[in-house]
Amino acid sequence: MSMMTQPAPRPAREARFAGGVAALAPGRLYALQNPFVLDGRVSSYAASARGFSAANSYLLTEPDAAMLIDTGFGKDEPTIRAQIESLIAPGLPLSLFPLRLNEFMSINNVETFAGHFNVETCYTSNIDAALWFDFGAKTDGRDVLASMKVTAVTRSDVIKLGAGGRTIEVYNAPIRLIATRWLYDRATRTLFSSDLFTHVWRDAETGPWVVIDADNDPTSLADVRSFMLNTRYWWLEGAPTDAIRRGIDKIFDTCDIETIAPGYGCILRGRNVVARHYRMLDEFLKNCDKSVMVSRYVGRDEER
């Protein structure tokens, strides 16, 4: 699969980099990437992390339908809307799938996009998910969410996209802090890993936001360990991680993965890149298991 990158539409006078569209599989899969600064205020990263990360939404396209995975931060709504409009025809049926109901970067623009695009359905793990999406905005004086169709998916489900029946497989995330789904697109061999494999960020706002073999990526096992233990997965040290490893192994054994597409941070692209980061994560989890480590309370400001 080839990859092309094009700049996202943005106001002519805006000098700041406003994200970009990465064509991971032209005509089939696009990453809508919008950067944010790491300055100690973003809870998805350690307080000491500096540089930039990117909030990632993904647009899967077919001639007669499209699906948006995660809707991005509200601050990026005009940019993401323009990115989507540049890739699909007006009125094309669009489905939404926010993978994390508790995360702003996943759900923030559901209502806005439902009022702007021809949203066919919103896939969620909870039939009452629309209650999570109301941030007070209304479109044309009507409640968009009241009329939006919500389709609940199970922990192991299959979604068909378009008349051709493109298969999107749904998995309960084997490692998670909140209710989370992973998706696998067999057509492009892409795993959408939500808030895992989010451990690569950049010094510059311009990225690059896709890691490929040619980059000679310097990320080490120590980097993965530091990221995991200093963010939402701090509790893994001394936990029963063997079961988690088996859950992740099952997905990687079942799915032919060439691209890992996380909800934020750099996309991991290419079999060698995917295999290396998978091995580092597995080694980290192995070293954290309760059989070799003791669980302990970790203060909010402690970094490991």
C-alpha cells in the first residue's frame, strides 16, 4: 500500500501547522491528524513530556459509504470537518465510531458532525451513548442527537461498510482503563488501537506523524516502559499482565496487521515497525507481571 500526505485545508492567514491528511490507502483509508502541544497539562502523557502529539481520526471510504473513527477535539472541529469534506462527496452516508465514550478527543464532535454530514448511524458499546455526546450545541434549533440512529456493538462484532460489504471487525480492547473498542480493517490490514501504542510523539508540531521502516525509529523498551507507567497504565506494575498479554496476542495472531493506527501519537506503519513495537509492549507487560513485580501505590507526581 502506498501513502501520500497532503496538507489539511486551513484559513489562508493561519501560519500554525493545522494538521494533515495522511493517505494510508488512497481511496480507502485516511488519517486526519491534528497536533497538540505537550506542556504538562495533557493527562494522556507524563507531566514532564515536552513536544507535540497528534489527535488522530480515521476516515474509511467506499464509493457509497464512509466511516469516521473518533471525531477529534472540539478545537479542531473546523479543520477536521474540512478534511472530511475534501475526501467524500456531499451527502455520502457517513457512520461514526467513537472508540472511547469517556474521552473528549474521541467524542467531542459527534453532535456537530451529525448535524453537518449525512450521518447514517453512530456505533457505540452503549445504546444510551448519545447521552455522552451533548456538549450543548444545537443545529437549526433541533436536537440532533434525538434523531441520530445509534447502533450498539458487542465485544466481538463485525460491521459491513458499503454495498461491497467491507469488513470491519470489532474487539473489546484487551488492555484498557475505560470502556474501549479496537477495530480491525481487513481491507487495509489496519488495527485501530485507540489508547494503546500511543507512545511515540515528536519534538516539532509538523511531525512527521507516521513512523515507517526508513525512519530508523529510536523508540526503546525503556521509552515504552516510561510512557506506560507514567500515564493511564501506571497500575500495570505488579498486575496480572499474563492474561492481558494473551488477549493482545490473540488479536495479533488473528489479524494480519501492517499498520497500527492509535487514537493519538504517531501511526506505526510497516510489518517491521509493527512487529518491533508489539514486541516491546509484550516485553514490558511480561516484566510487569505480578510473578516478578510487587504492586504498590504510586503518587500522582511520581514518575518512573
